[in-house]
Amino acid sequence: MKKILLTLLVIGLFPGAAIASTLEEVESELHEMRIEIQMLKQEVASFRRGEKAGKKWGCYIHTDRTYYGTGYSEAEAKGEAMARCEAGGYACFSSGLTCSKGD
């Protein structure tokens, strides 16, 4: 940003030959800023989806086997563990769930 302001100041002081070279510098700087903005937008989007944070919750239920579930929230982890348990053909109750939050 400082570079752009300095360039604009130079254009104001030396309007002749300096315009062509400083205009190219401004366009180049603008192009780099647009690329950086796109990269930041992608990082924010992936953060919102939880890709960087990872799944923080884990729950398990033990019958004759142990079924587990992970999720971004406790409810999601519980639901996944229950679904896996029920898919195994067991009568599963949420009172048998044990959950913890990872750091």
C-alpha cells in the first residue's frame, strides 16, 4: 500500500516520463494484491468449512464392539457414532455414549 501511495506521489511530482513506468508498477502491484486477496478468500472459506481446524469432538459407544464417531460438534460426533452402531445391527442408546473434546 505504501508503494502505491509513493508511486502516486511520484506521478504527481514528475508527470512526464515517470507515468509510463510507474503505471506499470501500479498495475503489477494491483495484480499481486488481487492474487493475495484470492488466496485469503480461499483460506477463509476453508476455515469456515473446518478444514484447517479438524474435527474436535469424538464419541464412542461400546456394545460387543466399539463404535465411534467424530465431528465438528458434540452432536455431530454423537450422531455418527449412533449411526455406525445401528448400522451394525444393535439397539443403541445415547446413554451409552461417551464423548470428549480434543484440543
